[in-house]
Amino acid sequence: MLLQQNWVSPHWAWQSLGKPFLLFLFLMLQTADLEARRGHQFVWKTGHWGRCVGDCGSGGLRSRAVWCTHAEGWTTYHANCDQQHKPESQRRCFKVCDWHLELFEWEVSGWDRCGLAAVAGAESGAEGCVTAQHGLQRRSVRCLQRLNRTVVASEICEHFTPQPPAEQACLVPCPRDCVVSEFSGWSECGTDCARSSQHRTRAVIAPPLYGGAPCPNLTESRACGAAACALGEQQHTYSLRVGPWGQCRPPHPKDVELAGRTMRDLGSDSGERSTAGLHGSKRHQHAGEVEIGYQTRQVRCVSSDGKHAALSLCLQDPVPVTAKSCVIAKDCETSEWSPWSSCSRTCSWGELAPGFRSRRRSVRSVPVGAGKPCPELEEREACSVGGKELLQPCPRFAWRASEWKACQVSLLLGQQDPPQHRHTGLCGGGLQTRVVFCVQITVELGTHRLKEVARPVDGKLCQGPAPSSSQVCHLPCPAECVVSLWSAWGPCQHEDCQHRHGARGFRMRQRQVIVDPVGTLTGCPHLVESIPCEDPACYEWIVSEGICLTDHGKCGPGHRVLKAACRSREGEEVPHHLCSQLPHPEVVACEVPCAMDCVTSEWSPWSPCSHSCSSKNAEGTQSRSRSILALPAEGGKACPPDRALQEHRACNDHPCVHFFWETSPWSACSEDVLVTALNATASRSGEATCGLGIQTRKVFCMKSTSGQVTPKRCPESVRPEAVRPCLLPCKKDCVVTPFSEWTRCPTACQPGNSTAVKQSRYRIIIQDSASGGQACPDTLYEERECEDIPICPVYRWKTHRWSPCVLVPDSVRQGVPGQSEACGHGLQSR
């Protein structure tokens, strides 16, 4: 029994849980399949990158459109595409501005050699070439930063000048093959028994040019037919071996003797000297410390058994040179490095244009011969320590403007005829002005956030045209309220059909606003008037006439069925029991004209009532008419008389007294105590500078003949509202710039009698205060006297007293008669 229970239990579990499990597994597989299909059906698409916008430099931003599309091409929601692989829609970029012109330039290399260009349909090779072939030259064109010569994006340089062409067409001369002479005659074979060969040569007359065929082999050799040598009489062949040139050295006498002896020792003991003499046996020294030396090389004659032999056995024409003059190599010599210069910039433009300092060294002696070339004579490095910029950011300047002033028409009219346009109430086209000024853009250290308000500076520091300081505007002209004519008086109705009490009601008429008032203090007049009435009804029968049906035949007397519908005063059809008894009669007599009868038209609508009310002297009437369309034929029914073609009835029989609601103008928008308390409670900061307010006005009932009456005389259902919500204008504080820098005081001396020299500064109102905000300061301009200005010195002649009179000396005056006294003509000095 236990085994049976253990066996049945899993079977029962499979029967009860197997189907839901399979259904769950099926749904999971379907979901995975849908996800896989969706991943292949929807793909991201991107548009082209837009222009770089934003601040100058590396703070620009470039955007592009990114959308999700189906494999069939139609656009769908972004959620259908894989969000993990969504392309970026914005990226940082470098915003090029005009002041970057001096920081970047195009670097253009020289043109490469002209190479053949593939031209469709043109014959290739020398066979189809007559004079020249089409070619193409290329060169490197890069946009570089001038300071450190690093490559940047070409778009930066293209902002100022177009990119120079990197390719140009050229002409390649036709290929010219190598031209050689005819072979010379074969050389003679040797007479000995050794195996020898004979040779012949040819020379190059014209080398190959422009891809022509290369030169063929210039030498040929062949074996000579000679008898075999006897035993022990083997002959040797000799070959000339030329070594590399030695080092250039000064020709000291010992070297000359050694070189001569070396040349003689190369040969055998035959005592032959080298045929080549030594040049430059004396040391020559020219201007610029260039020394002339000599260099040698070994020329040896070697037999086929590896032994040295006499040079005469190997001599050929021309004889190889064993010594030649040379320039003694001298390395370039430079001075020590100079101290580091000051930084090339006094301020930093960021990573794009860093400052550099440099040091130099000069060339004391240039390299001579194969000496080492001169190293770099200048070194530059960034003005930073450990990657930290030591310079303050450079000042950047930009145009700023205050908010637009109110539109004024008098500004335009005042330019035409000022005395004639001093009145108010002008409208139409006007002019708005604002203050445009130049500011220095300052960035808070450690952030990339600009300070909001900067002090004004001289406008010459801002580049580019200044924004406009005026613009055309429009002031709407005042317009009075225009209303339509009064509608006809409506039926007598209850105030409230839901709560009907009493037998008193109102008849009302209305008019609509055609043109709203603009710029006037007076609003529109009242739009609803009412008259008290008796026996009001909330519902009324609306009767419509059916077509005329003849009693016998197709024409003649007949009857017309009246169709009545019970409707509310809003025009909606309601059950019949809400209306009073049915209108009688339900059927009225009519007549369908026969072919021979007189034919009249239908009655026209009732004309407007002649009077809006009835009085002792006048009653309102209205009329309607019909006309004769066709006269009767013989035997037909005659036309009605003229008096039967018109009908009259009384209208507006109520007295000429009506009532209406009158309102005062709306008050200014003010704070609602309850709303303000709620805002203050909901606001975390506790400050509610703007939000919802209320406006109020007085509402009173007016009688057309006597003025204000009790409100009960006017219908409450059309009473205008006395309170309405409004938006409180937000408080606007006055915003002014900081004071500009003080103007400079003169450094030169000033005359003592001149007026005091003053310096001034100013600030500009960017935003006026409004709605109770902080008012603008009174002082926008300040000035003060310059201090410590030197007074120009004043020079004048100053004299001392005259000295005593000096006469002619006594030695001169001796012997002159009459000159014994101390008197006469003399000289004074001072």
C-alpha cells in the first residue's frame, strides 16, 4: 500500500502541475523569441552632426538627431530599440571664434613628384604617348597650432581660410628608354697556355628617364680557346683589388713618407712606384677654418694563388687613384644653453593655446665635411609645473545688453517734428532701446560657471560688431468696446427651473461683444437686460408646420399638421408633461394651388419689433408679407386682395422699464491671505514672491429709469462674478553691473592754475525693478578728484642788486688830465 501511494503521488503531481508548467515554458520561449526578433527588426539611425555652438574654445557642443527605425524603414518609438546601444546625440567640440585666427595656420608641404594618373579610356605605356602623359601631384595639408605645432581638426582652420588643395594635375613626359652604343671589339686572347677570356664593352649614351626601359648589360665575356699547359707550367691570372678610402687626415710629412712607402710595398720587389701621386702634401687652411687633408686607399695586384704581385701585371686604364684630397671633418660646436626665457603668454588660454618658455644656444663653429651636424638650437616647454598651469586665465570680452525698454512712439515722432508731438496717447510703430556694453567674462576658479554680472569695460576690447541697441516695436492703439444690437426679448422664465417657487419670472435679451476694448479704462457696457414677468415657464412648446396635404386630388383645399416639441430654454427637447397643455389646433386648413389658380409665396419671417417696449404713446408692432408668384388662368381661383398679402401683430407689449447688472472696474491683483498661507506652507523656503492672487469689483442692480435698486429686481442667474483669481506679478529686483574701473588720471604734470582733474566711473542698469522688487540705486555715475598729480614748475627771472660802479683802473688813468677824481663812466654788474 505504501509503495502504491509513493508511486501515485508523483504521477498525480505531474497531471496537476504539468500543463501549467508547459504553458509557462511556452510563454518564456515566445517572449525570448520576440525579444530576439525585436532586436533585429529595430535599429538606431543618426543624422549628421550639426554646427558647433556655445562658448569659444573647447566648451562647444555639437548635436545630431537620433531615431529608432524598423527594418522596413518606418520610424517608431525609442523604446523599441536597444537602449544600451543608443548612439550619443551630443558631444563636446571646439567652437572656433574670430580671435583664434592668430593661433592656427595651414601647414602645406611641397608637391611630390608627378606620377602617372589612371585615365579611363587612355592608352597606357610609351606606345600611346606622344609628348606627355596626365599625372597627379600630391602634398600634405594639415591644420596646426602655431605654438607647439600639433595637428588639430581641419575645421578650425577652415573657419578662417579655405583648405589649400592637396592634389593637382601635372604632365609626365613620355618614358625614354636607355640608349647604349655598339659593343667594342673583343679583346685579344693570351698567348700562354693558361685558360683566359676575352671581353668587349659598350657605353651608355642616354640614361633611362620617366620610367623608361633600364639599360642592358654593358659588358660581355667569352672563353678563349688555348692549348693546355704542360706539367709544372701553370699560368696565373691576376686581379686588381681596391680597398676603401681611409680617414681624412692632415698631410704631415711623416704621413706622406709612410703613404709613399706603403704604395711601394704593395707591389713585388720590383721597385716600382705607384703611378698616382699624392695631392695636398701641404696643409691648406682656408677661410672659415676649413682644413684640407688627404685620404688613401690600398690598390693591390693579387695572383690567382692569393699572392701579391707587381702592379704592372694588373694595371688597367684608367689606373685607380690611391690618394685624394679631402676636407677634414669637424663637428658642429655650440655654446651653452641660455637661461629659460619668460613665458610667451602673460595669461592662459587653456590647453588649446598653452604658454611656452624657451632657451637658446648659438653655433660657435659650423660642421665641416662629414662632421656631426648642429643639434637643435632652441628648446621649448610649457609654462607649467607637474601639469599645473601657473598662469591666470586670460581675460575674455563679450558684448552684453540690458533688457529692452518700453516701446515708445515719441522717439520716432520726435525725430520728425519734436514740438508737435509732446502729447500722450500715441500708438502704432515705435522704437525700443537698450544699453549695449562690453564686459570681461570671468570664470570662477575651480568651475566652468560664468559669473552672472560683470563690470563694463572699454568697448574697443570686444571683437566683432556690437548687438543692436534699438529695434522697431508696435504699440496697440486704444479701441472702444463695440457691441451688437439687442436680441429679441425671450419668453418669461423662472430664475431656476430646478427650484421653482412663486409665479414671478424674467424675460431677458442679450447682446454680444464684437470688438474688445484696448487701452481704455472703461470696459464694455452691460450685455444682459431683464424685465419682471408673471406666469413664468421653464419649458415651452416649439411648433413647426408640416407640408400641406390636399383633401381630394392633387390640388385644392387641404390641411396641415402641426408638430409640437417641448423644449427647455437651452433648446433641449424634454418630455411633453413638463410643458403646459398642447397648443390648439393640431390641424390647420391650407390650400394647394391648382395649375390654373393664383400662386402666392410662403409668408416671410416676422419683421423686428418697431419698439423695444410699449408706453402710452407707442406700441410695438411687427409684420410679415407674401407675394403673388403667378396670376390665375381662366377659370382658376383668383388672387387674394392686397390687404390679404400682409399681416400685422403686436409685440413687446411690456412696459419700457428694464433692469440690468452693472459692475465697477476690476481692482489690481492682490495677495489672497488664504492662498498666500497655503503657498507659504507648501514652499520649503517659506518665500512666495509670486503666485495666485484675487481681483474684486462691485456688482449692483440698475433700473433703466432711476439708477441703482435692490439686487432682487435683477435675475440672480446672470449676476456677474465679483471675485476672480489672477496671477500676481513676480517681484523683480533691480540688477545693475558693478562699477567700471576708474578712468586713469594724467601722469604728466598739470599747470598750477588749471581746474582740478577728475576721474569717473559708471554702472549700467541691466534690469529695472518691478512689482515691489528692490529699487535701482540713485547713483549710476561717480567722479572724484585725482590725487598726487604733480604741479608743473613755473620759472621766472630773478635779479640781484647791481654791484658798485667799476671805473677804469688807476694804472690806465695815470697821466690823463682831469681824471684824478673817482668819477666818470664805469660798469655795473648783477
